[in-house]
Amino acid sequence: MTINNHLHTQGLSGEADVTTMVTRLREVFAGGRTRNAEWRIHQIEGIERFLAEREPEIVAALAEDLGRGAVEAWFGDIAPVKAEAAYARKRVRRWMRRRPQPLPLNQLPAIGWVQYEPLGVVLVIGAWNYPVFLSLPPLVSALAAGNVAIVKPSEVAPATSAMLARLLPLYVDPEAVVVVEGDAGVTQELLAQGLDQVLFTGGTEIGRKIMAGAAPHLTPVLLELGGKSPVVVASDADLEVVARRVVWTKLLNSGQMCLAPDYVLAERSIRDELVRRITDTVTQFRADQVDAGLRIVNERQFDRLVGCLAETSGRIVSGGGSDRDSLTIEPTVIVDPDPDDTVMRQEIFGPILPVLAVDSMDEAIAFVNARPKPLAAYYFTKSRTVAKKLVDAVSSGGAVVNHVAIQVMAPQLPFGGVGASGMGAYHGKWGFEAFSHRKSVVVKPFKPDPTLIYPPYTERAVKLMRRLF
């Protein structure tokens, strides 16, 4: 484990080192400087400068870890963080204001308000698939709320983790923001410190371990997990647009995205035509690519995906090839796999797209609701009535009508899951509130001070209190 902080200490490897680091962060927080609006804005500006000045280093690290090209690195990891930071920077002062609240008549004379206070030392645990985008927006939220923060990038993306540890402290207050590198053991050491808030992005099973590690200290957790995000296509949808939008997002980062479309439910009358358009679109989008396959992050994930292809009962209509030497898998479309196939039970997280036929929207709703709640659901239809029915009937973290995954790029909207796909939400003001304590405050004058509310209680006093309260 290495820790970059204001002492530039290297090679820390024990619980005592972590405890010392957290103690220093608590001292910085107790000093009060993070509560200042100017400090918060300055930190967010630093993140914006980091993204602007260090784009070449960011792109190089993402290429090394994930084989990601410069355009996709900018679009997926840099541009949305810039938007998130700029949105927060312009609104921090407004978010920090007290919110006056009306009080019941029996409390008057008095005034009441809600004020937002930082929680203290917070931990952001990033994910490997978008290691900048899934680490820095939560940090923006934490800093906007006035916290000190520990950022723990994923060790599965080591080049990006090292880049963040080396460069980010140059752009933010290094006494208040610490980047920690390491594996799951390091994460558990951090959780054992009894921090004030944890945000974790990753898989559901690891999310359970994060929650268990936080439980002994009653540390609140915000979990951004995954799930099988469905695409439901009604017979009236524009299939050409559906194919483009689904394929575009499914190919991003080789399908290794928590919001990627995981499977498609299409009305039977248009299923075959949709499959044809999807396969044609894959060919069109990859016409300039030399390699047939898309890179998978490591051997474990590659073997898992190849195993899903080998055991499926569905019909592979395009793709299906793989190369273990280069860790690549061809974009693959599977028609009508059995619902009990692994590819339909586990989150795919790769360039594989099952397409199943349904006879009605009611059947599609029942199919999705019979499974764990997804992080997102995507509905394609020209009918507002059908769209409303789908959005209202299916429980999911978020929903998009006639597109895929774009909700995550809007700072105005909360981003989060429900059930097995996560708990809590952030982005924009929602992130500020997630990393803040909403304190209720009531202020009363000394007079009047009616004696009827104090014991001993007369029969008349009890009657009056019953009427008042």
C-alpha cells in the first residue's frame, strides 16, 4: 500500500499507518477550514485544472489499463467529470445556505431551519471500469459538502490509480485529500477506522463486504452497484435509432459499464428485424477497427465471459469469437437464451447482448420485476402512455425513455440504485446532500413561557395541551 499525503510518505503497510493518516485528516477537519465556501470552491477548481492540464496523462493511463482510445477516454472519464465539477462549483454557496422551515402553531413564537454540515472524514472507493469518472465526481460532492476525503482507486486499473496518487494531490489541498492505493485488505483497514461516510462503486457482492466492514462502526454507506439493466422495445419503436443507441452504449469500454444495456426484451413482431439492425450496426460502428475483438480488463473477467458464451442455450447470431492472448472478445448477439443461463442470471459486464422476444409489454414488465432491481431500465416506444406504464411499473435505480445511459451525465439528476443495485444517490446537489448532515435547528425566545406545559398538571392544563398538541 502507498499513501500520498502532505508528508509524501511512501510504503505504508500497516494498520498503524492508516490510523495515523486518518488521525491527521480528523485534525484537519477539526481545524475548520473545510467549512469555508472559498476552500470548497478552490478544491473543485483544482479538480477542473487537473482534468484540463493532465489530460494526456489521464488518457495514457486509461489506455494502459483498459485499452481505451483518446476519444472514449475524454468522453467517458474526463468530460463528464468536468461538467460535474463546474456544476457544483457554481452552486456551492447556494447549497450551503440555511433552509428556513415553517413551524406548527404550537411551537410559536420560534424560528426553524435546516443547515447542512459536513460529515467529517469520508472515503470514496472507485471502480476500475471508469476509474476517473467513478472516483472524482464523488470527491467533488464530498468537497462541496466541506469534508476531508480519502480516495481509494481500484487496484484493477493500476496505471490510473498510480496516476491519481501522483498527480491529484498537486491540485487539491494535500492535507485534506489523500489518495490511497491498495487492494481489498487496504479497504478493510480504512473501514476499520470508523469513518464518517463511505461511497463504494462496484459489484453487488463486494458491496455487501463494504457494508459489513462499515457496520461495526455504524458508518453510513452509499453503494453504487450494478445489475442487469434491461432494454424494452415496443413494436412502435424506431428500430434504426434503437439499434444505434443500444449498440453505441454496449460497445463503450467493451460493455464493461454498470449502466450498459444488459439484455433486450423486444416485442415478438419486431424482434428479428431489431436483431438484424443491431448486428448491422455493430459492423458499421467497427468498420475502421483492425481487431475483431474488444479488450477485456483481465483474465478472470475474460474467462468468465467466455464461459457464459460456451454454456448458453441461445443462438449466437453474430460474434462469439475470442482470443485469450489479447484478452479480446467479439461483440456478440445471442437470441433467446434460456432465462436460467448464466448470461441471463449474472450481470454480463462485457460485449455480449442477449435479445429475447416477449408477446406484450405486460410480459416484459413481469420478466424484469421477477429479477433483482436493476440500476437502470431503458424503454423504446413512441407512445407516451406505454412509456409511462413502463417507467411506473418497473422498479429501477433510474430510467431512460428512447435512449441508453445518458442520465448519468446530467448533474441535475440523482444517480443511484435501488435494492441489489445500490443504495443512496449522488451527483450535483444530491451528492452535496449525500455527504452532508441535515441539522434541524429551532430557536425560541425566553418569553412567553406558559406554565401549563410544566408539571404538576392540572385537569385544565391537560385539556388545553390536548387541544394545542
